[in-house]
Amino acid sequence: MRIKKYTGSTVTEVLNRVKDEMGIDAVILNTRTGQGNGSEKTLVEVTAAVDGSYPVGRGQPPRSRIIRNVTPEVTKETSSLVQEIKDLKEILHSITEYGRYTRLPGALPALVRCLIDNGVEEPITKALVHWLLVGLRGEEFNDRELIEERVIGAFEEMVSTNGGIKLRENGATVVCFVGPTGSGKTTTIAKVATEFALVRKAPVSIVTTDTKKVGAVAQLESYAEIIGVPLTVVYTPEEMKDALPSDGSRLVLVDTTGTGPHDEPGLTEVATFLKEASPDQTYVVISATTGFRSIVETFNGFKSLPVTGLLFTKLDETRAFGPILSAAITTKGCISYFTHGRSLPDGIEVADVRRLAQRVIRRNGRDG
Ligand SMILES: Nc1nc2c(ncn2[C@@H]2O[C@H](COP(=O)(O)OP(=O)(O)O)[C@@H](O)[C@H]2O)c(=O)[nH]1
Ligand SMILES: [Mg+2]
């Protein structure tokens, strides 16, 4: 890792020199302003680092490099232990400096406040800021719209979605819904069933293995009756194969018992049912009101199951969508749907990261 201090009269001037000399992979460790020796003039000092093995280039870095900057690397090439400790001290210093976000140029402080206020995790915010500092030039630092567009594009690049349920060419597509109790699995199944059965006119059937929650079967029975689709209740894993219909259904939606991420016996039981169902897709259903840490914990808890993605419910109950984006980036989980309401048949949409990121960036952005 090469570390160098640059001084000049403005942040943008110094950053441009950093980019010219160190290239697009330079990481800004610290920025400081102060008076020069015996002079009234304000001096800006920027400490930047670059991994010696990175190719040096100009212009905007590819977005795939953003995440690499979340955790600055100390490479094996660092010559001595003393140098390594010095580097680490610089990095630690830069983290506390960025924690205050006081010395960022142009529209960046307002953007950072917006990201943090909306629950975007700090390492992700920092990575975005580093990336913007290296990628923006001159007047671009004051162009709020351009910066927002770049950040929205970066979120689109970092968060993957699967476009919702895709039906197989032939036979039935089996989709299972797992997750904590009360996260909205059953309600979401009813919404998906309505969309496919009534709007897309595809034969749908519902299977439930949730015979534990009081009233769960009755709840699904009434949904199935309203939508006009068959419902099968499965009590043991052995019954699952017979329950999967050979009646020409194109989509089979499987409901499961609510399970917490640390409930080992519960997870094992759900896994046993899933094994028999051999699902094409399995979504972990999580409420959008859950904090970042709990979303990550829940997703990781379900990793022992053949999970193919995340589904977020209750977006109508929160205004902070940063935890959803942050958790999807952290877990690399692919998002399928968002739901935003109790009532049927509305309140479900195929996950659209651009729209969500716009709400994160712009809610109290330009206006606030
Ligand atoms: N506000 C809101 N409530 C929802 C949404 N989805 C489900 N719910 C409510 O959350 C509660 C639990 O839903 P349910 O489907 O029974 O959860 P399950 O235990 O995971 O099957 C119910 O009161 C639902 O009406 C949603 O998108 N928004
Ligand atoms: Mg349920």
C-alpha cells in the first residue's frame, strides 16, 4: 500500500491531483484544512492510499470496485511491521474523521446525512463516499442530481433482484415461503396466488405445512376460497409428495410454520418439508420494519435451507429503506418482491431497487 499526503488550496484541486497520480483506485484516508506556515491562506491536506498492485487509471471507477473499498486492505507487500502499524493508524484516523463527515466537498455532506438518516449502514456509506471522491471532478461535486443518479446506479449494481416468480416451461413451479412468525408469509402467498390465478390466469394451488399457528389453516382456507384455488394441508413431510398436485397446476405455493433464525429444531423441521417439496424457489420473508442486524441474522439463519432470495413485507410500515438495501448488499441476497399493505389483492410488487434507492436518496434529500 502506497500512502501519500497532498496539499493545495481547495479539496477538489487536491483530489484531482490524487486521481492523476494514484489513479482511480486511490482511497482517501483523511482530509484536513489549516493555515500554511506563516501564511493566512487556508491549506487543504488530503492523505490518500493506493494498493501498489492496482493498475493506475483515470476517470470513474467501475461500480464493482465499490464494495472492495468497504474494508481497506493491508497487503502482504507492506515492507515492514512499523509501516503496517502506521498505515493502520492512518486508516483508523480516517474512519473517525469520516464518522463526522464535516470536511467533504460540495453536495456530499447532505447526501451522507440522507443515507445515514435512512438507515444505510456506515461502511456502505463510506464506500460510496470514497468512490464518489475518486470519481467526481471539479464542479461535479456541487451537482446534487448527478451525484444522486450515480449513487442510485451504484445501489442498482450492488443489490440483485430476480424479477419475481418465473414459471417453468413445463410442469408445476414450486415456490416455498419461509421466515419468522408474523413476517407476512401467508398474506404474501395469498397476494401471489391472486396475481397468478386471477390476473395471469395460471392454475395455482396452495399447500400449507403450518399446522402449528392457531388459526393458520383457517386463514389460508378463507384466502383460498376467495381466490378460488385448491388448498392442501400437509401434516408430515411424508405427505408432501402426494400434496404436490398432478392436476395441471402451473404454480404451487408452499406455506411453512414461522421459525426464528436461532430455532434449530424449527429450522430442521422446515428443512425436512422443503426437501420433500424440492422447490424451484424459496424466499425468506422478512418485515421491512426489521433492523439491519436482524435482517442479516434472519437471512443467515435460513442459509442451511435451499434459499434463493429475500422477500420484504410491510414496506408501508416504515420510511427507512436503508436497512433493506444494506442487508441485501451484505448478504448478497437476491430480492424477489416487496409488499406494502394488508389488503388483497394489492400491495405486492416485483422488487425494484431503483425506486427504493430513489426513495432513500431523495426523501429528505434536495428538499431537506
Ligand atoms: N402493513 C402490512 N401488514 C402486513 C403485510 N403483510 C402482512 N401483514 C400483516 O402481518 C400480519 C402477519 O401476517 P401473516 O401473513 O399471518 O404472517 P405469517 O405468520 O408470516 O404467515 C397480519 O396481520 C397481516 O395482515 C404488509 O405488507 N403490510
Ligand atoms: Mg402464516
